[in-house]
Amino acid sequence: MSLLVTQFGLSAQLQLPFRYNVAPTQQVAAIRQAIPADSKTSNGYGFTFLRWGLVPFWAKDPKIGSRMINARSETVQEKPSFRSAFKYRRCLILADGYFEWRKINAEKQPYYIHRPDHMPFAMAGLWETWESKESDAECNSLETCTILTTEANRLTREVHDRMPVILAPTEIELWLSETAGSEDLLKLLRPSLEDDLVFEPVSRIVNSPRRDEPECIQPIELAE
């Protein structure tokens, strides 16, 4: 928690649960331009939790969010599901690592990808507010998000051909700016440098969203 307080200006009183295996449709930690319901950070931004899987404001059924956990940066300005959020509702998704799977023989092996120093980082995200128009709906309002992806860098390409857009600390202010132009924003949507990340094989217990424990990110030895 102290790392997040220092790096992203969060309140030291903010209590964040330890998470080791966050799955789509679950809550993720996010920072955005502050709105009244948010907890304020020391730099004036808003901290909140968003459901992972963007539900466009015009969607009839919120279940569409399970198919929109990622947005391709190459087409984010064109896709109806994302273009409004790209223009007006950008956010940071906070994490200290992410999982990808590589096919080895007939099975998929999970890998945990993180910074060498295990420091947290900010992924470029978009958020939306969705409100039901049905009076008897199970859920009347949702705040959801998606993570922007780009082509993998040379290192992570060994595991997967895509990777999240990870913003450098110097790029965060521009990404959250309400007046940033699309050309400047698109320049941020690029792969991380190879030296910024490492990856390690981890247990297949991460394949179950019910498993959320330290063992999910512990490196393992692969059989020859």
C-alpha cells in the first residue's frame, strides 16, 4: 500500500485489499478525473473501484461487458463501444503485474508479467457509467472499465502477441488531461521497453477465478 500512496498520491488511510488473481467482471482499482463519489488523491485525481469489462452507456444488456475487458489501441477511436470513452473518460488501472498464457504442447501455461522491482504500474484504461432503463432490472447502475492493449514488445511476445499499454509516470498527467488531443494520446499507446518487465511461469491455479492467494504469483519450475 505504501508504494501506491507514494507513486499515485493515494490517501494513507485508504484500505485496499490484497489481490493476487483479479478476473473479468470483478472490481479493479482505478484513478480518473475526480467525480463526487470518488476518494480524492493528493494530486487532485479521483480513486475508485470499477468493474472490469466495459459496458457502453448505450448498451441494452450489461452482460456485453464480459466481452470488452480489453480495447485495441489501434482501433479505439473508431469502435462505437470505445470512441466516446477514449475522448472523454480515460483512467488508470493500477496493478503490480498481469497474467498471460502461452501454449506449450497441448496445454496453456500461465505466466506472471511484472516489473523487475515489483513496483506497481498504471495501465491505460477507459471507463463508462451505464444505467438501466428497465425499472425491474437486477442492476440499475454500473461503473465499468476496459484496459487498452497494444502489440507486445520483443520480450513479452514470447508469451503473447498483445500486452496492456503501461504508462510511464511522466505520461499519466497527459492521459488524464481533459484537454488532451487525440494525436498526443495515441502516441502514448505503444509497447513498454523490454527492460521494464520480466515474466515467470506460475501455477495453473490462476485459471480459477476463485483462487486469489499469494501462490497465484509465485514462480514455479517447468518440467523439461
